[in-house]
Amino acid sequence: QVQLVESGGGLVQPGGSLRLSCAASGSIFSINDMGWYRQAPEKERELVARRDNVGRTDYAESVKGRFTISRDNAKNTLYLQMSSLKSEDTAVYYCYVTVGSGFAQSTYWGQGTQVTLSS
């Protein structure tokens, strides 16, 4: 089984930067993709960024040009570098990893880390 432990959230001023980390451990095989969702109060869950098994990335329109997803294979860690932060970026951020395929596909989630923009 896979465990994901998140860190890096906190309070930040608009225009500031923050780096989220997602450390993975366990039996990770046949990784399809990894990424980040966020959940803001009274808003729908949003896929922020993802990286597939060949390094392709996708970003939500609201974060393009400001957020960067990356992975450090040596540390088994996924990152989300957030810059030029806005008040609308306030949310709980959840990392995920999807392994397997078809009916055997499974998705594992981090515990969430709070990002709050001061206002």
C-alpha cells in the first residue's frame, strides 16, 4: 500500500510563494500519474496540477503560469511550487498518486495541507 505525507502549507501574503511537498512511501508500482487537488470553502474540488508517467503536465487555468509541479525521484517526493499567490488560492491542498490500470487502478491521497492567503 502507498502512504502520502504532505507538508509545506501555511499562511502567506498575496503575491508570495509557497512550496508544498508530498512524500511517498510503500509499494508504488505502475504509476499512472501524480498531482494535486484543492478544496476551498463553498467551492468545488479542483484539480490544480498533474504529472503523468512520462513527465507530461497539466494545470488548471486558474494557476497556469504561477504553479509548477515537479518530482524528485531520489526522495520519492512530489512538489507544488506556488508563486504569485492570490486570495482565491486559499484552500486545503491534497496530493495524490494513481497506480495500476483498468479495474485494478487505485488512487492514494495525502492528508491535506492548508494554504491560507492573508487578507
